Amino acid sequence: MIRNRVLSFVLEIESEAPEAGDAPINSQPIAEERVNQIFNTYITGNVQNVATGSTNINQHAVKKEDSKLFNELLQALTKVEGDKITKEQIMGAIEEMRDSQGSRSFKDSYDKFISMLADHIQVFGPVVAPFLPSLAKFIS
């Protein structure tokens, strides 16, 4: 599949500029803007980072199953009886973790969540405990 995409890309370049394959080093037989229009990358599966020969890159990867984990945790907390304000704060911290996963700020969000949870472990601990091993995997 990848081979076919690379071949298609090369053939499109050749149709735009037949001499591109024999062009001198450091020459641009096709404008960079045009090459960017030709080449699109679609990646599925578990991929950590992709920055292929580009500048000014900003990437944020979110796996659907990871968002599912946070959504399940939020759903589980809706069933907990307890202080409404505290519950809203803990749920807000979970949303922050969900939104920051894959970024450098995730650990700060995680630490904030764990700190809040520690203060109210008797009420929220039994519901949250099954999710903690999966959440800890996000910290690297």
C-alpha cells in the first residue's frame, strides 16, 4: 500500500516535470508549493510522531481509544454521590487530561487530577481506581 502511494507520488511529479529525476542536486524542478499539493500523508494505526522534512511543525496526536478511556471515567464519576463542586473540579481535571494527552502539559494535568483525587479518595477512589493504571501509561 505504501509502495503504491510512493509510486503514485513519483509518477505525479514526473508528469509535472519529466526532468525532475535527472535534475542537478539542490535544484528545484518543481516549486515546493506544488509538491506539497501533490503529496498527502494519511496514517492510520498507532503512530507517535510524524514530521517528514518540514519546518514549523505542530503535531497533536489523539487516539480514539484513549479519548474513550477519559469519557468512560467521566461517565463513571457521574454516578458518584458526593460534593457537587468537588466532583465538578475532578471532572474538569479529567477533561484537561483528555485535552492535553500527547502533549507536554499532560503530566501537569495528571498531577492536578491525582492531587484532587487524593484529597477525596474515600468518595471517588473506588470508582477511579480501575482507571489509574491506564491513565499512568500516558506519562512518559
